[in-house]
Amino acid sequence: MTKREPQRPKRSVRRRRNDPTGLRDRVIDVAFHAFSTRGYNAVSVHDLREAAGVSGGAYSHHFPTKKALALLVIERHVLKAVRKAWIEPVVVAPTAAEGIAEAFAAIIAELESKQAVTGCPLNNLALELAGVDGDFRFALQAVFAAWRNALAGKMRADNTAGKAGYAEPDTVAAFAVAAYSGAMALAKTSQSVEPLKLCAKELASYLSVAARNASR
Amino acid sequence: MTKREPQRPKRSVRRRRNDPTGLRDRVIDVAFHAFSTRGYNAVSVHDLREAAGVSGGAYSHHFPTKKALALLVIERHVLKAVRKAWIEPVVVAPTAAEGIAEAFAAIIAELESKQAVTGCPLNNLALELAGVDGDFRFALQAVFAAWRNALAGKMRADNTAGKAGYAEPDTVAAFAVAAYSGAMALAKTSQSVEPLKLCAKELASYLSVAARNASR
């Protein structure tokens, strides 16, 4: 390229032609899909480069290690997935309980239109990586914290607005996240939405009691 | 070996000296620990052979594929771990709710005496393997089914004995397994037993309502 266009500044030409930002984003997109469905350790850097159509040199320039790429995937795409599936529906719902029910319903509806239950990206990566590496653990923990805090915050808002009376919003939020996470593990293993449906119903019953008990 | 002892029957000598059953069990033990803590894809056959102190030939004779070994690990050790931690305590407890509380308490106590939360062997392997391979999925699903059925069976027994009135034991059992599984995912990610403690408390509250509501 520099031989053909010797007069142009090398860096800007390379930037325009190679589109490094696009390339970087493409690799992160491909890695998010591959890591969260097949697993971090099941996917090689070679697989990722092939799927993204990126040369070894360009790849290595942006992602010196596979771990660096995975941390970007967690901090960017996994957080975004949890925001979209859980935090946003709960924040805009009339109440925490309704938001949680809507999050479950939307996820169930989406899975019913698909062929496979690939599971929750956050839980998939958490169970694979949180036990073996502190950096992964902190990144994953931050996403769980954002999720739990959003639910607890909505419950506190429900309390303030007189819509509910949760005595321990943080505890109830942790339980809701746990119940969903485990239900998705059962759904993935059975390749069926049935455990999500059962758990959505039981969680709704639990939440109605948790809110009612506390407001007595 | 056959050169030094030419008079003895070759097969029986080899069997006695090499202890193939012991070797096989040792590899399965090592694989259970490695797969359920570090992950199936994170551990190489070479790692397993090294840790078990087994030659390549002997290893390949017993385990033609890594997958064959992992299926044995699930069908034998993962099921055994779920039986020990969950099924047995629940079966012998006065009620399902008390058994579930005892299972949580024993797991929390064990984790508090350890340095690390490695998580639930079943859930760790389920999230890594259930989405990618039908054989793994069926083996993992069988363990979840044994767990759910044991809890549901105890709830039905509680109903029969007049100790509780669960309207839908299968649903309540699925919810309990999901809540525990998700709580352990949170515990692993935070490397803390706190999510297990919170969820044990909330699950106890949910179970008391589920049993009471139904018996009205």
C-alpha cells in the first residue's frame, strides 16, 4: 500500500483503508458470540480470526492476548446484554415485580423463536472463568453488581412510591438474579424454556409475598 | 515385565502389576476435580495424564476420547456429588424444607473452611457443555432430573404425611434447584458465601409460603 501511494501520510492512509476500529469491533462481536455460546476455552484465537476475517498481524496489534479480548467482551457486550435483557425493562416498568416478569417473558419469547437455548452470556462466562482468574472475576462481578443494583434500586423506588414494602431490597434482588440464573442453567441443560416459565411464576409469587410481608 | 517373568500368564501378571482398575479410577478422580473446577476445555489430556501419573498408552486404552472420560465423570462423580450434597440430606431430613436448609448450611460451612468457591460441579459443567453436545447434555440432564425428582418426591411425602401442602412439588423443586444453582454462580463470581446465605434465607421463606398456601 505505501509503495502505491508514496505521497500520502502512511498512518492516515492505513487507517482509512484498513478501518482498524471496524476490525476491532468485528473481532469483539465475533468473540462475544463465540465465547458466550461455545465458551472461552473452547474457542481458539485462530477460530476467532477466521470468523472475523482478520489477519494475524492486525489481530495481534489490537488484542495482545486472548484474555484482553475476553475482558473487552465482558465489559462491553456482556454488560450490554444484561442491560438490554434485564436492567432496561426493569427500570422502565411500573414496578420491580412487573419489570422482572417482563424480562422473563421477553427472554422466553425470544428463546421460543430460536432453535437453541445458549444460556445467559454472563452466567456462562462466570462459571467458566470466575474461579480461575481475578481479572475475569472482577469484570464479571461488576456486571452482576450492575444487575443486582438495578433491581434493588427499583425495589427501593417502589418502596418510596408506596407501591411495595421490600424490607431488604438487596437480598430480594440477589435472590431474583440467582433464581433467573439457575433457571437458565436448567433451561440450557434441558434445551427447553419450561424451567424459565416455572421459575418466572414462582419468582412472581415470592416477590408478591416479599413486598406484601414487608409492608405489613 | 514379561521378559523378567516368562513363566507367568501374561495377562494376569499385567493386571496385578498395573492395576488397571485403580489406574482408571485415578484418572476419573483427577478428571472430576480438574473438569469441575477449571473446566472441560481448559484441561488437556496431557494435564490429566500428568496429574494422574499415567502413560499415554494406558490412558488411551481406558479412555479412547476425552469426551468418553468426561461422560464417566458426569455419570459417576458429578451424580455422586449431587447425591451427597443434596439428595441424601433432603431424603433423611424431617421435611423437604428442613433438608434444603441443611444442604445449604453444610455447603456454606464447607466453603467457609476453604480458600476458594469453585462452584457446583454440575452447573459448572452444564453451562460449559450442555449447549454444544447432545451426549453431554443428556448426561447432565439426568443428574439435574435426579436432583429435582428427589426434592419433589420429598415434598410429596411431606404432603402425604400432612407436614406440608405443596400444590406443585415439581415446580417448587425446580425453583429450589434453580435458586441454589444461581446463588452458587453469584458465590463463585464474588468468591463469597454471602449470596448463598441470602438465597438460603429467601428460599426458606418462599418454601414456607409455598407449603402453607397450598395447604389452606
